[in-house]
Amino acid sequence: MTSTTPAPATSTARTATAAVTTSRRAIEYRSIAAPVPAPGMAVIRMASVTLCGTDAHIWDDDYATELPIIQGHEAAGTIAALDPSDMPTDLGSGTDSGTGGWAVGDRVAISPMFYCGQCHACSIGRVNACRHMSVYGCYEDGSLVTEQAVPLEKLYRVPDGLELSLAPMSEPASIAMQAVNRGRAEAGETVLVSGAGPIGLLATVYLKDLGCDVTVSDMNPSRLALAAALGADRTFTVTPGDFPTAAQRTELDQLTRGDGPSLVIDATGAPASVATGVDLVATAGRVVCVGISDAELRLTLRTLPVKEIDLLGSRNSQNLIGEALDLLDRHQDSIGALLTHRFAFTELDAAFTTLVDPTAGVGKIAIDFPQRSERSEWSESREGATRP
């Protein structure tokens, strides 16, 4: 594991600092040419990036990513510069992504997903399953950089009352919301969420927001405590080879008149957990798999047709960053507890080491960037910047 401190810039041209994952567990800080505004693009001064399990796999060179790459796909910051053609005459207009009205200093979350718009999935509105999808920080350079040029249509305004440090979690929250929406959750339903990692916990918040009765299962007591703090009606401790216990099954039966939960959200990616969900779910119920792994799932061909279950996959989200920001805004006091660790941008080695440490009790890790004055720096450097 190595880290290289960036050399001082020797040019008068503006530079940005990028954290480049060059090989397995090796990050180099590099000075790169700072982005300049172009039509339809904004230069974002990064404020915060949160890390997830995918980041850990990329750092470990265990993902479908070509190294070197600048990681970071859960990001928020402020607009540092815009092309004059994108500067509004009425700064009070424009409340939605891509509709205009952006101004320097606006606080924004970044949607990292790009899709082709032409494949079958895109043609039916399922852009989150695009065959040719790309994602910042996963398949192309992302947001672990002090400044990034981002298309205006990929920006979402952060609500005034929401802490900017929480805004990057709109990306995983949108994934959790997609899974819940895929399962067609309705108020009053009894739902089992398997896995109390960030996606399962954020799904719990959304399900409670919709008015569902939510049971969360996990092997980790501290995660279950967090699930309870986020509103779960009950939590079940998973004992491998003995889940659910007789007492847990009885409790579910009493809740559902013996039917079982009508919806199961599996956020584990573990075949045994999915199989248990299929067993527990009500006849004609829905099981949504949002957890990902390469492990094989085996089910009998009697289970699905006899119970007439909807077994559904869920990937990314259908442009739900805006809705996710609203969810975070409504529940930021409780969701803030998910941010268990914070590191400076210069401390990425320590951050990633903590991320993969099973004893560290990680919920979400936030990477904090140094904040500077966008207006003064851009005005002072205008002569040295080459504008398109």
C-alpha cells in the first residue's frame, strides 16, 4: 500500500489534485490540469465523497475496472465555474437538475451514472440497466479529485437544510429506493430487509417513510442497533445455519397471519440469504435482490411457480438522486448516524484500510476535501486558464 504526496505545481496554469488508484491498494496523488468550464458543463469543487463496498473492490483490484482510475462515485460539492452561456439571467430560477438556473456557489450532488439511451433497457425507461452503462469512479475517472467537470444534467441541487457532508449518500440512497420501488412497496405491508449494510439501512428508512412495517436481519449486532435507530420495527439476529429461529419464524407468522412478509429486500448478495427470503416470503410475494456477488444461487423449480413469487433484480437507480436528497433532508438527524468515519482527502490510505477492516464497525466513510474560495481563485486565475 503506497501513497505519493503530490509535487508542487511548477506551472502558472491552474491544477487540481487527483487521487489515482494505480494498482492493487496503491493510490498516488497527482497534480493534473484543472478543468475549465465548457458549454453544458460545470466545474465542481469537491466537498465530500463517501466510500462503499464497490470502492473497496476497485482498490483491491477485484472489480471490472481498468486501473489506473480516479475512484469516487458518491460525491457532492459546489459549483466553482460555469461557461457564460450557462449562467442564468435570473439566479432564482431553476430548481431541478438540467433545467438551468445554476450559479457559482450552488451546492450540488452528482449523479455518476451514464447510459446510452438506445439499448432495449433504455428504450423502455430502464436506464439503470443500460447495456452500455458507465459510472464515474467505477468505469471512468470519478470524483476523488479536488475539481471535476460534470455535465449540468448530472447535477442535483442539495436542499438548503441538508448538510453538504450528507449529500453524497444520495447515491446509495437512490439505489436503496430503486430496490424498494422495484418491489412495489405499499403502506401497511410487512417487509423483511436482509442485510443491515448501508443499502439495507437506507432501504429501511425509505420503507418506513412509505408506511411499511419493517423487520431487519443481520449477523452484526451493531448494525442491527443502527437499524433500530433508523426506525426498524424489529431486528432479527442471523445465526448461520439457524435462521430464522423457531421464535423468529413464530413472530413473523403472528405479524402476517402465517403468510410471511409480502416483500423481501435482500441487500446481502449471499445465496443462503436469498434462498431464505424465497422461503419466508408470502405466496405471490416479491423478493428483490439488490446485493451483488458472483456466488451461484440454487432454487428448486417447484418454489417459484408454486408460490408464484416475483424474484426481481435491482441495479443502480432510475435517476432518483433528487428524490434521495429529499429523503436525506427529511431524515438527516437519523441518517447522519450512518457516517461512522471521516478522513481528509490526504488520508485515503487510512480510509481504505478502515473500509476493509471487518473490526472497524464501518457504516459509511466520508472523505472531506479542503474548501477554498471558488470566486476569488477563478477570478485570480482567469488569465492563466484556457477557455474553450
